[in-house]
Amino acid sequence: MTPENASRALQLAHALAAAKNRQDVPAALLHLHPDITLEAPAFGTVAHGLEANEKTLNGFFASFPDYEVALEGHAVGDDALVCWGTVRMTMTGERFGVRPNGRRAVLPVFIRFTFRDGLIASERFCFDLAELCAQSGVSTDAVRATLFTEEPKGSDPA
């Protein structure tokens, strides 16, 4: 990535972080490529395209209404920007099949971005689910069971 492209990429990452800190989904979407892919491995989610990302972000902010990320450092590669920092968020509701304690969790976060046509083409948002659960006073196993249990499949006729 050229120095100019790296500077633009970092500006986009910070602008996206600022929009998300305000829980301003329309503003966040302005920084995303139409073919955006958002991955959150801790939650087992992958959203493709602007419509899916809008739905995912709205759901995320419903569960974490005080979400705030601080990007504290970064590294640039040939085709990616990686940022790290701290995320603060309070798990609310029962979306994860548990009742959280209402305390705000403070976690390290790592985010990998790629870019296309001057916009963010992908975001991979990584944090420790077990630490989020511990700080939220809930069972990691219970949350993982809710997040990663597949719907029962019908039996195959013999």
C-alpha cells in the first residue's frame, strides 16, 4: 500500500470507528464498499453487502448500546490495514441466551481492514469472547451454545 493509500485507509478506519462510537449506522455505511464483508469470529457472524451490514450493525448496537472503540495503533501491509486498541461495551438484553450483569466490559480488539474503490471492502473484528463473558458475568459456554448451535436438521429418509 502506498503511503498515500495507507493514510487514506487509516482515515477511513478512524471515520468508521467514530460513526460506530455514535451508533450512527447510516454514517458507518458511507465508509463501506457495496460488497463489504464484515466478520466477527467471536460471534460467528459474517455479513456480506450493505443491507446485511446495516442489519448486523443495528443488532449489534441493540445488544451493546454503549459500544466505543479506541484505535491505538496500526500496521499497514500490501493490501490491508490492521488496527488494534480497546473496545468498551456493555452486554444487554438476552440475545445471547443469558442475563448479563450490566457492567461495561473493557477488552483489547484487533481489526483487519481491506479496501476497494476508496472504501472499506472488508472488516474482521477480533476480540476475546470468553473475556467479554467473564466481565459481563455470564457463562461463555452458554453464550457459545446460543451463538453456534445449528438448527436441527431433518432426518434423511432411508
